[in-house]
Amino acid sequence: MPSTTDRPDGSEDPFAVAEALQSVVRETEPLSPGDRPDRTTSRDTEPFDFERFDRETRERRVRAREARDGGSRAPEPRDAGPPAPEQPDATTPAGSRTAAERTGTDRTAAERTAADRTAAERAGADRTAAERNGTRRADTEPVTDVRETVLVDDAVLGRRETVRLPSQRRPPESRRSSRAPLPIAVAFATTWAALFTYLPVAAVIGLARTLEGSGGIGGAAHAGLAGWMLGHGVPVGTSIGPLAITPLLLTVLVVWRLSAAGLHVTRAMGARHSGSAPRALLVAVAVGVTYSLMGTAGAHLVDGRGTEVSAVEAALHFLVLGVAGAGLGSLRGTGAVSTLARRLHPILRHGIRSGLVAAFLILAAGAVAGGLSLALGGGSAAEMIAAYRTGVAGQAGITLLSIAYAVNASVWSTAYLLGPGFALGTDSAIRLTEVTVGPLPTLPLLAGLPPGPMGAWGALLLTLPVIAGGAAGWLLTQRLRHGRQGPGRQQRPKRRGAEVPEPSWSLLVGASLLSGPVAGVTLGLLSWASGGALGDGRLSRIGPDPVQVGLVAAVIAGVAVLLGTASARLFAPARRS
């Protein structure tokens, strides 16, 4: 076939391209179903070799052209690189040889370019056909990997088993072995709690004594240690008689710091969130014994310098407070409170909780009433402070002393609201229907005493404890409605917008009746701790009667909590979930 002339733009010969395409089409063979690529094969199969495919295509093209031309031209060597230039023949003219060489070179270049392009198009076509055949085959084959369709519905999700997430990961053994030993942890935590509660008392008393010129640092430390003993309920003997009125605000501070000490020791020994009651008891006893030794040492230091303190009584008081305070912290740290609560009967568990809530709500009502009465008598309190004529430091000391006994005054006010009242000396009574007192010390805290019987206003004041107990009952019903699932409660609704089921009447009545004695015991103990003696004279009996306060509080709290739970059950509609 004659070749075209050289083109200036270097484009290919269209006749050569057409010839190459026809040869490729003739040599194309359809793929059998077994040779088609399968999409189900794994990704680890051998990839397609495009270079090998191009090389084999060129060889088949050369063999077909040789068979068509009759073997007039030798086949190209495989991967031999570019062809070597032909040597001119001596019998052929120079011009003829140059034209022939140029014609052969153009034709060879055009054929190679067409072959390369055809091979690339063929490879792309094969890949496209393979993918298309694989897709069709995948569409026709049955699907074996079928996943279950999950219906997102509240009812379906409610029937599924609840998966509890794992708790905090435990440290490795290497870190456990590096924890502090129990004696060192107990000694450090207990010493820090003792210093934290002693230093404020010593600083306040020392400041007042230093500014008034009544002693140096040694005298301030001694007086502060005596006040620290008094804050633990240890009577301190003086020249006028025993001082046995415990400042309960200092006692609250002591219990708080001992609770923190128990929590720190629990962490140090690796028992946090363990739920172990024996380990919590071990921590409480260890801290209590150590704190008792400190109290005994402090009693020996205070005794014999104008004050008398019994070492045995100090050891006992410090032991009780140490075990109680550290026990609160260790139980909270180990989580044994929740473990023990789950083992109790629902009536017992909710009754104890509601009784404590009712007791502290009644105490809060008494604190509000006492604070309001003291605010109304603020002018008399200011005159009492000014009557001391001790300067700024003395007046500050008297004010801080009154603040230290603020919790005691709240308990006395609560006893006043409940009815039994309290006493400020022998043959004295301060209650709603009677006010009989003798000469009283000039203390700003006593400026809020009622001037006489309340009359008709007393009936209104008696409703405050009832309202507080009713609030505790209402909280009990709401907690049983919307709290955690437990025995005695119906199943909570699984879908949103459904009515919340009501708690059973047996649970409400049983817990309400039990809350009364719990509240009575709590307020009775607080009444006993708030009273005491101020010398051997007429002020040897100060505070409410714990037995009377406990009995009256039990009756009022039990009835009020029952009324509150019944009202919430009948008249307060349950909210939708």
C-alpha cells in the first residue's frame, strides 16, 4: 500500500492507522464466561500486566502483517529497541535510497503509534468490560451477607438488654505496689485534719489575747487547745465550774475534715469504688484510733494550767467522732453506702432517707425563724457588744463566739417551734406558751429571745414543722415516681409521652410511718449535743430536753410526711415521661 507523504505537523498516516485497527479487530476474540473477571475474587489476586499485553499485541500484529505480505519483511525482534538504520545498496541510486528509507521509516513510525494507541484502548475496553461483566454477575448472584435491619423504636430499645459500661480502669500492679502503707496514710491524713481544725481556733483566740495584752503565743496556743477540746464535746473545768456547751459549728468542721481524711485514706489504700464495707470499716477504725491518741495527748497538754480535762473522756469523744467522721468518708469513697442501701428493704431504705430529709428540713425552718428573730433584735445585740468595752479585738472575739454557737441556737429554735422549747438555766422555760427566765449573760446571741408567749402567732409558727415534713413527703413521692427503678415500683414506660406509673400505697405509707421515728431520733440527738452547762451556778442547765423533742418530732414528722405523700399521690398529677 502506498504511503502518504511526510506531514509538516508530524501527524500520523490515516491509512496506516486504519490498517492497524482492522488487523486488531480481526485478531480480537470474544472472552468466554470462564475468562471473565469475577468481582467476588479477593483483592490479593495478581494485577493486570499492561506491558505484557502491549507486547503480545504488537507480536500478533507483526505476525499477521507478515502473513498478509507473504513474508516480504522480517519480524521485529522482541524488545530490541529502535531498528538500526539500513545500509545503502551500491546498485541503488542515492536519491532512491533516501526516499525509500524515508518512506519505510514513516510507515514504521505510524504503525507503531497506531499499535500503541490501539493497545491502550484495548486495555481500557477490557477493563470496562470486565467491570461491567462483574457488576452484572454480582447483580444476578444471590447476596449472602445480609445484615439484620434494626428498627429504631422506643419499644424495641426498651426490650433490649441494658449494657453496663465498665467502671474506672484499675491501675496496673506496678502502680498498686507504689501506694503508701495504711499506717502512713492514716497518720498523715489524721494529722492534717487535726491541724486544719485546731489552727483557726488558736488563731482567733490568740489574736484577741495578743491585742488585749492578756498573754503571748503560749497562752493563745493553750486557750486554743482548750477550745478545740470543747468543740469535740469534752468538758473543760474552770474556776467557775465546767464548760460543757459544745460549739456545734466547730463540731461540723471537725466531722467534715475527718470525712475528708477517711476518703483520702481510702484512695491511698486502693479501695475506692470497691463497694467493700469491711475495708471502709477498717479505714474508719484506723483513723478513729489515731485521732483518739491525738485527743489524749491534747488533754494531757491542757490539763493542769488553770483548766482540767479528763484524758479518758477526751479519748472516748475523739474516738467516737473519728470513727463517725472517717466512716462517712470511707463509705462514700468505697461506694459501700450504695451497696448496703440496695440490700435493704425498699420501705426501710426510703423511710430512713425521708426521715433524715424531714429532720433537716425542720431544722432549717428553725434556723430561719431564729435568724429572723435575731435580726429583729439587732439593736439589742449591738448594745450588748458595745457594753463589753474591750476594743475591736474583744468585740470581734465575742462576735465569733456567737457565730460558733449559731448551730446550737438553730436547734434551740427548732425545739421552740416543735413545742417543748428549751431552758436557759434552772427553773427556766422558753416555749410558745411560756417564757420564764432569770438573769442571763450578756451575749449577742440571746438578743433574739421572745419577750413573752406568742399567743395567736404561736399557732402559725407550729405549722412550720408540719410544712417542712409535708415537703419531705412530697419529695418522697416524686422520687419514687421519677427515680431509679427498684422493688415496689411498677415498670417505667418504654415510650415517650406515656403516663408515669404511680408508686404503691404500701410503699408510701410504710416509708412515711418509718420516717417519723428517724426524724425524732435525729432531732433528739441534736438537742442532746446542743445543750450543756455553763458553770456550777444557775446556768448549769442549758438547752432543750432531748427526750421531749424526740417524741414530739417523731409524731409531727410522721404525720406530716404521710400527708405530703398522700397529697402528692392524689392531687399532683404524674408528669409524662
